[in-house]
Amino acid sequence: MQDVRRKGHDTERAFVRWLKVNGFPDATTSRAVLGHDGFAQFSDIIGVDGYNIEVKNRVKLNIGESLAQATDGVSTPICVVKPYGVVDPADWWAITYVRYMADWWKP
């Protein structure tokens, strides 16, 4: 179990580094700030205002469960998924509910 947690935290830190390079200087892992395993909050990543970001690094994923984990009813939940073998976070997947994307599609 320890190896799984370490892998998860390594993935979260890689995504935080990518966020910082791409204009989100306050991004950090909730574990780094709260000092525990990340189970008491809605988000693996904090410091990106308006979003709850849950980061997953696994071969099999329950998308609904992962989005529910990031949902607090206030912020936009996003599940960032590291596909197997993909190193660059720019090529990872970001999944959310369609209701949060409607404004993006408006002309």
C-alpha cells in the first residue's frame, strides 16, 4: 500500500510542477500543506482557485467515483488522469461533468 501512495503523491507533484510552469504559482499538493494522506479534503491539488483537482495514476479507474471525490458543490471538480506510460502532464487527461463545460463551448 505504501508504494501505491508514493506513486500517487509523485504523480500529484509532477502535475503541480506542470501547473506552476503554466501560470499557477500557488498550486501545491494538499498533502504538502495539510501534512497527511490527503483524505480529509476534496482536492489533491490546491491553489487553483475555483477548481477541485483530483489526480489519478492507475490502470483501471472508476471515473464517477473519482469525480464524486472532487465534488464539493462549490468548485468545479476535475479528475486529472495519468495514462499508463505517459510522462508529460500536458498529455494527461482532464475529466469533468458536461455542465461545467457549457460556457467553454459558447461562441
